[in-house]
Amino acid sequence: MIRFVNVSKTYDNGATALLDVNINIKAGEFVFLVGPSGAGKTTIIKLLLKEIEPTTGNIFVNNKNVTSLKHKEIPYFRRNIGVVFQDFRLLPDRNVYDNIAFAMRVVGTSQREIRRRVPVLLSLINLSNKAYAYPNELSGGEQQRVVLARAIANNPPILIADEPTGNLDPDTGWEIVKLLGEINRRGTTVIMATHAKDIVDVMRRRVITLRKGKVISDQEKGMYLDDVK
């Protein structure tokens, strides 16, 4: 599903973020991206979202070369990827229902389908009773659950979670990870960038470890390597 082939990225200031990276992620996998700050995790995410271009190499998603996409094709390509950040990015003037529905309206989903699907998503994240609450009336964990529901509202085959537990207490963070696991069990490919060693070690999913722009380890049912904390 996702392939990085000899991908390197050097920014305009001369900093090399990735160096000859090769990654192959199959459909339906749950993959952790780990490593210290500056290791290259964020650069991989930005490349996948077509926010930046690789200096060399190619990136394939569903057998399509992302590096060759035309500018007008990018918005349609991004519909294949749901994204969750640690800072929520909910619309403050819209309630929970409308925050989730917004993602569906953007792609032209019918009102009938929105009315059918939003309650299903609210049930999944266990917030059916807060459909009409606003973001400032929710806890951090509840806000992140809404972000997750919005990210999968259009059934993207890929979900990227960039430090989704970074602003949450440990117990709430685990709730989010369990939700990610449930979304993965339903068939979505999940890529989670994280510094949370405890989560990585307990989950025992595939772990790709980065350091100084290089993949130094790729383990099935892996652990967070101590030397890259």
C-alpha cells in the first residue's frame, strides 16, 4: 500500500531530514514510527500528505507514484488519508456532530448519508451523548476522540496519527490507542508516530525506528529501542 523507495529529503537550510529511506507498509498494518525529535518522523508524514517533496526517491501509495501527482490531483489524493494531530484542530464554533460532518460535506457527501454515518461514528467513539456539545465543553481526551471520528468519516484506507497522545494523560492516551486499534481491526491501515515508549512496548505491533534520518530498525511486534529515547 505504501512504499518509500530510496527517499531522501534535504531542506532549503541544508538540513538532511531523511537519507535513503526504504519502507514498505502493507494494507491493514498497524505501524509505529518512533525515534527522537529530529529523527525524520514528521518529514515522513509530510511527504505522505504531499505537503513537501522528496529531494530524491519515490513514494507510492496504492501503486500510484505520489511524487508525480499534479497540483490539482493532490486534494483528491489526500481523501485517501485521515490525519490525527496532538493539538486537535477542531472547529471551535461547531458542535461535535458538525465537526465530524464537516469532513463529509467537504467531499460532497449527501445529507442523508451524513445523518446515517455520524451517529455510527459517535457511537464508535462513545460520545453519542455529546453530539451537540462544543469543543470547549469537552475534555482533551473527548476532543481527540472527535478528531479520530472526523479523520475516518470518509472511510479513508490510511490513518496517520501524529503524536495523538502527546497532550493527554496516560489513561486517556490509552483510550485513544485502543480506538486506533479498533479502527485498524476494521481494516484501516494505521501509522502512528509517537514518543510513548510504554504504548509501543505493550502494543507489540510493527515498529520502524528512525535516527538522524535513517531507518535503523524495522521490527514486527517490536519494542521501542532504548538508545533512541
